[in-house]
Amino acid sequence: MSTDTYSDILKLNKELGQSMSTNNRYEVAVLSNIMTTQLKEILEYYLRREGIYADVVFGDYDNIVQDSCKFKDRNCIIIVWELGNIIDGFYYKANTMEKDELEDVILKTKNEIDFVLANLKSTSLVLINKFSSLIYSYPYIRQNNLDEAARALNSYLEMRISANMILIDVDKVLAKVSIDKSIDLRFYYSSKSLYSIDYYKEYMKFVKPIFMFASGKVKKAMIFDCDNTLWKGIVGEEGLQGISMSARNTEGIVYEEVQYLALELAQKGIIIGLCSKNNPEDVDDVIKNHSDMTLKDQHILIKKVNWDDKITNLKSTARELNIRLDSFVFVDDSEFEANLVKEGLPDITVLQVPKKLFEYPKLIRENIGLFFNISNTVEDKRKIQMYKEQSQREQSKESFNSIEGYLKSLELKVSVYEDKVELIPRMSQMTQKTNQFNLTSRRYTEGDIARFLEESKYRNFTFSVNDKFGDYGVAGLVILELNELNNTAIIDSFLMSCRIIGRNIEYAFFDFLVEKLRFQNINSIEAVYIKSPKNEMAANFYENIGFGIIKTVDNTKYYNLKMENYKSKLIDYVEITDGK
């Protein structure tokens, strides 16, 4: 739990608010049937210190249905629908109710849920706290009416929510903090303010990964040291049989558990790598031949096992994977090495194996949220294979004297899909994760993308890429708004995954797009480039294909292209077709 007191948070949040740019304000509305005033400063502080300028407002007390319409255009809505107050005194009246009376209350609340969910269908992100009976019914051995109400309403929510909505299991927060430390009935009786500062701090810690994902601030790789990090012992000194990572002994079980947690991440598409001062032959021997080694070569994407310093190796890993250092989590048992990386590469999140070894799996679990992903796509599941295919490409590249010769040899094929509902999760995910070739860096939830697909004025193009080495998956997205009155298309977003950068696919795709728009009698295209810390490589893309700069305001360039001025790059080695 955070050691910052509420007074500290008030002071620090104010300082952050004064020092941060308000250009990218992230607007959050909290709708509740109890008083949740203290959540404002805590939520803003937890997000602002991560570079997200959060601005929190509250709906009126116990006015969730009406306020869901009033605040629906906010970036995020948080709904705190306290079970004990769905009608006055429900938390002490429920267990005296007859079955039909209880069902009437549940039905009334279900009807209210329907109105709220309908009003918020197009909101970018909606977090809905699950109904919880725990703080009222924990002393009861048998299930009671409060438990039944919570079960019925949560089941209804699970059936009714749409893609932009996430249910928050607040019982997990209560379990972490404890019921006694989570609530203060003195303030509930006097002002309907039920939850404590400790509860709200833990609640924000619990939900923060969702906001980080929605703002494109997720981790992509977990890199481990080896000795005393993935196994107990030093393989170079103790040999293959002298190290331990098995549940058969009290120390080894900790390392087995950590390896299984790493395996869980690998299966979700998170990059697992090694960065260890060791003899590479020794580490390979462990991976291939130790019977208790859970992580195998098919799970480990990259290995930097040598005697170079770890800063050099981590930089090299970032270059080879083509991802930024702030996407890394590094785990090491050595205090010296951990501090060296913290100081030398401050963008990397560093986890040190605890001195109390039994706390090690807990440390990993508590940081799994850094890799939060709303949806796991086909591309996530194939990520390790994709990186291995990329390694084959790099080896092939060395045999060519020119980039163009290499690119022609790849036999690149692009399939373009328009308004494909099945790709909503992937489209949203690309907006959250893609940074380098991303002309606007706008982040969209699945709910946002679903709205784009529903509105007739938008066209949403995705494209997948493959070559002779394998499939890159769905790796590009363009969101267009059509203005048929003046025959203009407005590019809201254009982005490509880093794994297809450097193949001139963006130019081949734009040829395809321009022809398609010409066929729809579009005479001009408007676009913007919004500079971010990570998209400098795309800064001149529009100029390169004939767009004229209309104006520049702060970090944004505004463009217009008359179709007759479009400059095709004539990329003849990319075959591009309409997908099905």
C-alpha cells in the first residue's frame, strides 16, 4: 500500500496539476450512490505521476441513471453502485425481506442498469464496480439475501456489458486492505461516505493498469537474470545438478512458481528474455536439459548471456526487438546490478529479488498489472513466433547488397479489410500499443472503435501483412471520416506496427487508399501529424506523398492533399489486395 498520506497526496497532486500540460486532459467522471469525494485527489495523483493529466468530476449523489447521460462524453466513467444503498437501508433491510419483495428490488436495479449501460454504450471506457455484499455479510455462515442480490446483479451485469466496459471485482480490494481498514461507518452514518483513504489508494492501485493501457503506457517485455533469479544457485560454479527450481524443496519451489508466472505472461504474448552474466553454454544446458526448467527456448524470445555489462545488453535487446526501453521490466537478484540499471536506464522498471525469498512470487504477481491488456488477440498468441520469423529475415538481409533487393525478395503481400467487426479488439489494441509510426497517437478503446464502425461517416481500414518467412498479422490501421458535402476524407488515425516498418508498406497502402477514395468521388484528404515523444520517424510522411502543410500549431501540423497532387512512390514489390 502507498505510504503517502492523504495530506501528501493533496499537496503532490496540486503540484503535479500545476506543472503538467493540460493539452491532453484525461477526463473522468465518478457516478455513485454514496459519497466518494476522497477518490478525486487519489485518482488524479496516481495517474498524474504516470504522466496522465487526469481531471475528475462527480455526478450528483445517488443520481447514476441521469448522470450517465450527462457525462457520457468523458474519457472514462467509473460507477460506484453500492449494494447496501440501492434502496435506503438495503444493507440492513434485505435479510428481512420476503422473496418477492427482494426480487422487486433486484428487478428495479436491473432496469436502472439497462438505462445506464444504454447511455454509456459509446463512452470510451467504463469501469463498473461489481456489487459486493462482503462488508455486510461476512459474519454470516450461510448465504443471505444480500449475497443473493449481489450474485443476481453481477450475473446480469456480466451478460449485459459491452466491449467498452470492464467490471471491477472490489472484493479483491477489500481482501487486500481488510474490511475493518476499508470502511468507516461513522462517516457512512453521518454523510454516506463509506470507504477509507486506504481503500481508495488500493482501489487505484488495482485499476491503474486499465488507465495505463488506455493511455498507451503498457510494458511489453520482462527480462530476467538467471542465477538466483530463475533458479537457486550459480550454474557456472555448482553445475547443472547443483541448482534448484523445483517444488521438491523449500527454496526451489519459489523459483518454479516464478517461472510459471513468466510462462503465463509468455502465453499472453509478453516477451520473455534473459540478460545474464554467464557462460551461454551453461545457460543453454539448463534450458535444454534440466528436468525442472519450466521456461524453454520456445518461451524465451531473446537471450543476452555473456560477460558484457547489463546496460549494454539491455540496450542491445531493445534495438533487436525494436521496442523502447520504457517497455521493459528487468528482474535481478543483485542489488548492485539492479541499482546500476535503475541509474543507467531509468526508463526501465527494475524489480529486485527480495531478501526474504518467499516474497519473490508475490513481487512478480503484484507487477503483472504492468502488462495489462484488455483483449488477447491472435497476434499476441503468435508474438514469439513472429519475432523468430523476424530473426530469419534479418539473417537473410545480410546476403543482399541493397535494401531494395532484400525487400523484393520478401514477396510481401498485404490484405486490406474494411469495417471488419471481428477486428475491433485488434484495432483498439494497435491504437494503445503503437507509438513509432503513429501519426496522431490517439488511443481508442474497443467501445470507441465499435462506435466508429457503427457511424456511417467513418471508414475503418485494417491490413494484414505476410511474406515468405511468415505472417505479421494485422499490423496497420487507418480511421477515416468522410465529408460527402465537400467530397473530403479526413484521416483521424494512421498507424502501423513497428514490425512492418522499413518495408515501404505505408506507401503501397496509401496508393490503394487513394484509388479507393477516388472511386468514391473524394477530391481531397485532410490529415494531421501530432508530435509525440515516440513518433518522430513519421514526422514527414505526409509531405513525402504530396500533402501541403496548411498550418502548424504547437506540436501539430495540419495538412491537405488535392488528389491531383498525390505523389505515388510506385512500390512494385508489395502485392496489395482487398481482404475478405
